[in-house]
Amino acid sequence: MEETQNHSIVLMGLKHCGKSTQGKLLAEKLEVDFFDIDQEIEKAVGKPVRILYKTKGASEFMLQEEKACDKIVSENAGKQIVVATGGGICDNPPAITRLRELNTFVFLRLDMDFSINRIMDKIQKNEFGTFLNLPAYVEAENPKTLKDVREILQKKFQERFLKYEAIADIIVDIKNAPIDENLNRILEALK
């Protein structure tokens, strides 16, 4: 790492890989501020990111994601911080470009099936046959069965895995293990 950069850390990865949880712990350990991009978007627009995506679409969501990244980078110039991104940040090149100024991108690589199973466990069907608790990008594809949902998730996650691996400076394999154990993996990788 060059001395001219601020040594901030950007955590990326699939939904349920622990970006926010690990980000908070990492920031505490390093004694720096922590930012969660999805929370910053929610503060700015006054609604959950899921609702924003569902009501305004992907392009508006990505615009708000860019704005949140820009705000975090601008307001923390010269300071070391830890940032947790949303699961789809890899699909937003302008946001990635802005976050690049923070220095180190860490891909928290969790087994894809574990992430998919965690999402699938929360999905329910109401009395009208509509799925509840679907990620907005899955819902947009109008899946008819749980098998359709799983296939959409697998395809999306495979695409994202490749993007994260290409973007990342460091890849940390996250396990279905105690939180402290995974934090130690991240700290070790950052040395």
C-alpha cells in the first residue's frame, strides 16, 4: 500500500456474507469510523433500500448508491474508515470508481450455496401465491417456483463472484463460523 493513500477498507461480497457485522467489528478494532452504504442510502432517501429498488427501479437505486459513495469518500478525505457495501455494488462501476479512492477492496467470499440457502430460508408464499421476502432483483424476474428463485440467485451470484474477484485487492474466505474467527481471518489477510 502506498503511503499517499488513507488505508481505508471497503468490504464487498454477497448478501449474508457478514459485510456489516464484520465491518463494525473491524472499525472498532482499528478505532476508525464505520459506514454502511445501504444505511447511508436509507438516511438520504428516507426509506429502506429494498423499497427504493422496488418502487423506483435499479437505475434510481444505483444513482443513490453512487451519491452515498461520493458522500462517504468526500466527507472522509484523508481519514481511515471501514465501509460495508451492498451486495450488488459490483454492478455499479461509477460507485466502485469513487470507492477506489479509499484504497483496499476486500471480497468476503462466502460459499455461494450458503448465501442462497440463507435467502431461500426467509422466502414465504402468501395465500395469493405471491412470494414474500424476495430480493428486489429476483422479484423483478417474476419467478413462479422456488426452483426459479434458486436458479435466478445462482446465476446472479455466479456473475457477482467473478466481478468481486476481479475488483478485489484481497480475498478472504468467510466460513460458517463464529464472528470472531472470521474477523481474525480478515485481520490476518490485511497484514
